[in-house]
Amino acid sequence: MTGRRAAIDCGTNSTRLLVVDADGAPLARLMRITRLGQGVDATGRLAPVAIERTVAVLAEYREVLDRLAVERVRMTATSAARDAANRDDFFDAAEAAVGVRPELLGGDEEARLSFLGATAELDPADGPFLVVDIGGGSTEFAVGTTRPEGVASVDIGCVRITEKFLPSDPPAPEELTNALTVVRDYLDDVVRDVPAAADAACLVGLAGTVSAVATVELGIDYDRDRVHHFRLTREAVEDVFRTLATETRAQRVHNPGLEAARADVIVGGVVVLAAIMRYFGFAECLVSEADILDGLVMSLSR
């Protein structure tokens, strides 16, 4: 029988850990906002302070792995590392902290793993599914029913959209309009590359932006059991979008369930989510807290 396994995802905005037992039951799920991708879109390099923040969290995760006697670990890095000329500086430090070297995932592989994790508990009769993973630097799309039949990755995410297009606090109306137009243009590329995306029956949304919108809509502090498979209506997304986009960062932090460390980039993330629902005409989004981490630990059981 497979022993205890763990997956670590070093994303642009957050660094996350999932540990499961031999039967696949979760033993630990942790998330820290580390903003590894801070400024990488402008400089093409990972900032030393961002590497330091992320490696400190990885050292904390190593302690968890040791305490839980984890036997196999898979650690991945995604958009920020893909874009950074000095990614090996981070990989060297991450390997020293954890004991395994991060794998640099391409966008298509990231999309496949996200699909694998997100759809494992879903009824194929509700498909085909369009699984959308809104990250900090990129957004991954995967469409299919029991397996991903088409995947795409585009350079739109909550950190990248915020840093490039939403400099004001709160964002100016013309900034929001410009950001939405940019996202729509990227969605044209997605449909051209993955035509089946336009015919999906169910939108499944992953990652921190989607979870945060759900908690704000529910008016609760984060509760995985309540957020997982919550159905976010398009009307609710638009309402949360209007609220958050017209508040300053200092005002946003008072919304229940919205982490202070996410408050400066949440509007950029909701721009992406709202644009996707508008573009494809989805009336609702199924929130999934099962995602690439679940796909990664599933890959370790093979």
C-alpha cells in the first residue's frame, strides 16, 4: 500500500501543502500567501524578498512533513517561476528547505493536474466540465468529462492583472474596463485553441480568488466544507465584483473571509472570473477546493 504522500504548490500568489494518508484521506491542508511572483511580470526575475518569504514557508512545511512521517513528496512551481530568469535561485533554496527540488510545470500540465483533482468527486453525467484555475500569474483551462480533452494556459491572473492594469486604489472605471477587455481577448485565444470550451455544461472554478468570492458571498470566514462545491451564481459574482471594485484595500479587508494579504489583488482575480462567466454565458460556477494539489498527490499513488 502507498504510504503517506504530500504535494506542495509554489504559485505566484500562494504556497500550499496537502498531505494525505495511505488511503488518500487528507491529513493536512495549509496555505500561505507568499507572493512569489511579486514584480516578476515587470522585471522578469523573482525578487529576493519574495524568495525569502516563500522559502520560510517551505521550511515550515518541511516540519509538517517530518511530523506526519510523509514518505513521498512532489513539489511544483508554476507561472512566476516559468517567467523568471533566476528561477534556479529559488529552486536551490527550495530544495535545501524541503529536500526535493521543485518541478517546473508547464501551463498545459498544470491544467491537466487541476482537472484531475477537481473532477475526481464529480458525476460525469454533469459534464463536460470546463475547469478554470485562476492563479496569480496565469489561468489554466481544461475541458472534458472524465479526462481533459483540451487544455490551455494564458497569462492572466490576480497578481498580473493587478500589477499591469489596476494601479489605482480603488481601481478607476477605465482601468477595470481595460482589464476586462484584455481578459476577453485572451479568452478568444482559449476558444480558438480549445473549441470544446465553448460547449462545456459546467464551469468548475479553482483557487483563492474563487474561494474568496464564495466566502464574501456567504458572509463567513473561510470554511472548506461550506465553500467546497458551493454554487456561485453569476449574479453573486457580479455583486461581489461591484462591491470589491469600489472599495479601497483598507475597506476590503473588512469583508468576512477575505484574507488581508489577498485584498490588494482580489479585484484583479474577480475581473478574470467575471469575464469568464460573461464570455461563456455560465449562469453559475461550481467552487472546488479540490485542485492541482489533489491531482499531484493522486499522481504519486500510481
